Amino acid sequence: MSLESEIIDIRRHIHKNPEISGSEYDTANFIESELEGLKIPHERIGKTGVIGTLKRKGPRKTIALRADMDALPVYEANDVEYKSMRDGVMHACGHDGHIAIILGAAKFLSQRKNELNGNVRFIFQPSEEISTGAKTMIKGNALRNPNVDFILGVHVSPWIETGKIGFKFGSMMAAVDKLKIEIIGKITHGAYPHKGKDAVVAASMFINMVQCIISRELDPLECAVITLGKIEGGSAFNILCNKVIIDGTVRSLNNKIRNFIRTSIFRKLKAVEWACKVKCVASYDEIGKPVINTSEVVEKCIKTAQEFYGEGNVEMLEKSSMGGEDFSEYLNLVPGNFMHIGTFKNKNTSYPWHHNNFNIDEDALPKAAKYIAYSVEQFLK
């Protein structure tokens, strides 16, 4: 069997056996068996993280390649021979493809390991979908022993045609914050509202004020999103609500705007407390950092992509995404680049990430694996 066919088989095996965040045991075991077959030393990080290392003697540069492993709690609607065998779990974000690409790169590089002018770390990371996996891997010394000089990450993209690859300088994906607000009022009969404190009215005031942060407080040339996606409150049609819970998310592309929005939200909560005589309790969790690519590394990747894919197949992504990606945790510590591999071929491969019909053109995977291997060799020169 050719390496190209092996890479596609890897993707299909992973796709048929998806595992949600934190439960990637079978996936980790499979990856370890593949690394053993390639005689690449490896270690387990935490419960399901795996790192393989091709190491040369002496002081040399080290480049890391990262693939995420977890699937999503989604029922697959695709009618394909490699359909998920686990009801309610599906690789609907392409992580199966990422594993195939990086394991494929490992296969190509292991064949030329004695010619490499440096070390390669293959990071297979769990729990990207819940933004905890990268932190776990970093705590487990994923970027040490040997110390990593550069890191590359890939993501399949239904927006880019097969045979093409996409790059973005600077801010590529957003910081992800989680917001939870409790507005506590005082219950009373709806006929006598003056005897209570209406948490619904206070919540509506807060929601309207928050939506003005983007439209009236932020520079129009800056990008950010505030989404309040869930609201709960009330017990009956004729009783003043004494408690409203609001859940939401904030997305921003740099820490300056991130801090500005957070400060403004808490300022508005204080205003609502004063105006409505209610109590506001808030938790604001910073889930993930913004993905900010290193310009020098992006330039090197563009050069190798032009050489490998051809100049006409290299796309520059004009816009940043408000989606999150915990590859940002690595970029916060070492230079690197996160890139998009085109996997769009027809309608069947055009569904967005997290859709139950999400699928990819598998022909893109072997070429991407070869490109990553080629880039590693060029970087280490």
C-alpha cells in the first residue's frame, strides 16, 4: 500500500471511531501504535495526549507539528462507508484529517530522519473543542526536551479548494471568553410591581447596554463580538421574576480590546445595580487566547507553499475568524503558524465545521502531509 493510501486509511479509521474531548483513549492508542511502527519514540501526556519525537544528536533546532484529536457530540448524517460507528459522536471539525496529515508527515520524515538537520516533535493533542488540551500538553512539557523553536498547526477548510492552502498574517482567530451573569431581584405579585425588584427589566436593560459596547464604544475599525446566547428567568406570568441568568461569549482579536470589553461589561453591571436596585453577580472566564501568527514563520511557510503547491495555489486569507482555537496557547510561548488546508471539492465537502454533514475531500490529505514534511526539512536547514 502506498503512503498516500495509508494516510487516507488513517483518516477513515479515526473518523469511524470518534471520541469526545477527554476520552480519546482509542485514538491515543492508535497513534502510539503508528509511531511504534515508524520507530519514533513517544510518550503519553496526561490521559490521552501523545508526543512523538524524531531527535538528532547534538544541539539542533526543533520544530513541532500539532494535530488535535477530539470529536464532537454530533450525530453524523453522512452516508459513507467510514461513517461514525458511535452514535452521537462525530469528527465534524476535521480533526481526523489533522491526525492523518501529521501522522503522514511523520511517515515521510521518518524515512529521511538521518538527513534531517534538527528535531521534530509530533504533538497529538486532546480536548481542543473545550480549550483545555493545549494547556495540558504544555504543562506536560510538549514544548521542552528538546525546546521547540517553531510550531506549525493545520486545519482543514471547506472554504478553500482542494490543492490550495491558506495563510494569514497576524491575528487569525479570536480570543474566547465565557460570560455568566446572575441578576437577583425581589419577588412579588405582578399586580404590585412596586413592592419587588424586577430582574427581567434589569436584565433587558443590561442586554441593551451591552449591545452598545460594539456599536458605540469600540473603534469601528476594530473587530469584536458579544453574543448573549442564553437567558433564563421567571416562574409564572403574574409574578415578578426575582432571578435571571444570562450566558454569553465575547470574541476579540487582541488583548487590548479584550480587556476593554470586559471592563465595560462590569461597568454596565454596576449601573444596572444602581438603577434597578438589584444585585448582579458575574463570572468572566478567559477560555482561550487569540491566535496570532508569527510573521517570520508565515513568510517561511508561504515560500515553501509556493515551491510545493505552486504560487497560484497559495491563498492569503483576508479576514480573521471570530472562532476560537487553543493552538493560541502554543503561539503565546513560541513562534509559529496556523494554516488552512483546502478540502473543498463539491457540494458534499462544502458543509461548515460542526455540521452533521461535514466531510472533506481526502485527496487533499496526502499532499498536505508531504507539504508539512517538506516545510520541516526546509525550516531545519
